Amino acid sequence: MAFIDSTVVNVALPALQSSLNATVIDVQWVIESYGLFLGALILVGGSVGDLWGRRRVFVAGVAVFAIASAWCGLAPTIHQLIIARAVQGVGASFMVPGSLAIISASFDETERGRAIGTWSGATSMTTALGPVLGGWLIQHASWRWAFFINLPLAAAVIAISLTHVPESRSTAAKGVDWLGAIIVTVGLGGLVFGLIESAPLGWSNPLVLGPTIISTTCLLFFFFVEARVATPMVPLQLFQSRAFTGANLLTLFLYAAVGIFFFLFPLDLIQVQGYSATATGAAALPTILLLFLLSRWSGGLVARYGPRPPLIVGPLITATGFVLFALPSVGGNYSSTFLPAFVVLGFGMAITVAPLTTVVMSSVDQDRAGTASGINNAVARIASLLAIAVLGSVMVRAFSSRLDHDLTQLPIPPKVITNLESNYIKLAALEIPTSLDSTTSAEVKGAVKDAFVYGFRFVMLICAALAVASAACAGWMIGRKPDP
């Protein structure tokens, strides 16, 4: 459920815009509200499971996730959908870490690796199926079924968990860092709010400036709290490991680029290139299948070459993939425009992911490996969260700047231009005034698509720069051999 939902909703964004009359900021919040609570609470979810019982917390997380999914599917307005997605994120924060913790507790060391491998294979396949299944449901039924599909899955998961999954707890668990969780949630929430709302309101607006100041204060105070509480959700001493710090910086830059890409590409393919929802979901399959098929091979690269070479080469290949996404204009067939870019992106990520996980797990003491993995998972989700907020605003500004320039070249009355400018926040879903004649209307539609492609190219080049920065972090901070 969690991995299908992480990909299926992106394909649904254009349908949400048209069905609920949403702006790009609204659909940003559909993604961000889920990511915010999942990223901020995922470490707490693991701690609560260790303390109160992993199966109990896992089942509770699945139940909350299912109830929120039903709410998402029934939501009559975009604002209700955003709130329901936030509740879904809370459920996922208890469900996701619980699944791996249950596996680790249920298998001994000789079988645990194979069990986790099976889990990884299942999550890869559902991640791959998510966009295709979601696209088909959106095209032939409704975007609401992308959420309703979770209900029978949740019922089956709860039934299987209660009948076949043993309960387990950690004898070393001492408590939960609720103060840290509250502070980081408020801090990230305020920061994301300020970044997203700065596009329409401007940085000087009190509704933007106030939350930004509060969030900055909370995030600085968070590190002060974590250094002093008895059971911190983020033990700061882990960052004394240079390799662990480097791996998380790499994750921050690389997953920021990946996060904004998977937010924007469905809008490009559906609203600009004219793809169906099903075809858009299938378009990303080469990337996801390469990740699935090459993960075992790329894990062996660490044993042969050490972690540094693949963590330099992989992000550089990924950067090349982002550059290739900046090349297509409007039109052209998939095989000559987007397919090469998806293949290169998938190959670069496949080289990177397994060595990155190996570095994270081997750069700290074995009894801290679970915490280290959780922190890295949270960093990846927070990177995507921040990138969608920051680079989403960059996309809106680039789009509006280019469209302003193009519209001045067309014979359009000033009143119509003012009307269009007030709706720039919808990006390519911008509605063309019916008062225009057919020739001018077609020219305006062409200008809208051209402006979107201009903004998309600009953001893809930023993504390429972020991927290069992640390779630089690997070269600078990660040694040729894993930390002893």
C-alpha cells in the first residue's frame, strides 16, 4: 500500500487539478501533507513499535492508512483531500518502519537477508506497478479509485497480521522522543508552508514570513533538544562518522532531484505532451524496472570496488538522465524523446541505491544500524518534501516569466492577459478564455505549453546540478572502503 501510494498519486495530479479545480500549489500540498508527516514521524513510528509491540503498531498504522485512504477517495474538495493525505502520512509513519522491524525480529541472522531481499523485491514491484495501475484506474474509472484500492489490501493485511505475524518488542527500548517529533513536525511544516506560499504571496507577506521564522527557530531548537534528551529520535553522535554524514548529504541532494522530477513529469506528459494517464504511468517503468533488476548486481560493486566509485559514477549518470529530460520540446514519439532519459536515469539510480544503503548500514555500530537506516529514510523523504516546495515555486516563476514574454507577442486584449496572469498558478492546466477566436486561442495554448517546457527544462538542469553535488559529496566524504 505504501509503495503503490508513493507513485500512484503523482500520476493522478493532472486529474485532481481538473476535477477539483486545483492550482499547482494545491496539488503540491496533496503530495507535501503526506510526505511531511511520514518524513517527520517515521523514526517515532519505529520507536513506538519497539516499545508497544511491533505487530500492534503496524496493524494500527495500516488501519489509520486505510481510513484515511477512504477519506481521500470521498473528499469533495481539494482541502479535504489535503487533510486526509496528512492523516494517511501519519498512518504510513507507523506502518512503514513496522514492516521491516517485524521481519528483522521474525528471522534469525542466517535467513534475515533473504527475507529482507524478498521484502525489497515486493516493494520494487509494487512501486513499478503503482503508476501503471493508477494510470489505468484514473483513465477508465476515476482518480478516487487510486485511493479506494487500498481498502481491500488493508483488510487482507490486517487479517494476515493478526493470524500469522507474531508479536515482538525490543527489550532495549526505553521511551519515545515525543518532544523531538513535535518540534521537527512544526519546524518542517512551517518551512514547507512558507516555501510553497511564497510563490503567490511573496516573502514579505506575514503569512509567509511568520511561519518561516517559527520553523527556523524550531529546527535549530530541535538539534539542541536531541543533544540532551535521554532517547533522541536522531542520535547526533552518529554524524561523527564522516561516511554516515556524507551518505546522508548525498541522499539529501539526490532525492531532492528525484522528488521534484516525479512531481513534474506526469504534469508534462499528460497536460503538455498529450499522454494518457495509463501511458504516463507506463513511461516511468524503464527506470523502476532497472532499479529492480540491477539492485543485486550493484550491491556487488561495493565488494569489488568499494563504495566510493559507484557513489560517484551513479549520481553522475543520473545527472546525465536529467539533462536528457531537458531536451524534448512538445511532440515527438516516446522512444526518441523520453525513453532514453528514463533508461539513463534508471541505470544511474540502480548503480547508486544499493551501495548507498551499504554505506549507511556499515558506517555505524551494528546496534545502531536500524536507527541509521531510519534516519537515511527520513532524509530521503524530507529531501523530496523540501524540493517540491522550493523547486515547485521555481517552476511557477519560470513558467510565468516565459508566458508573460510570449503573450506580449500575441494580439490579446490587456483584460484577457490580466485574467490569464491571475491563473498562472495552474501551470499547464491554465484555462484559455472562451472570448478568444480559435486562431488566437490555439496560439495561447501553444504559448502555455512552451512556457511549461521552458520551466521544466530549467528545473531539470537544477536537478542535474543536485545530482552532481551528490557525487561530489561521495568523492569528498566517503572512503574507498566501508568504515570498519
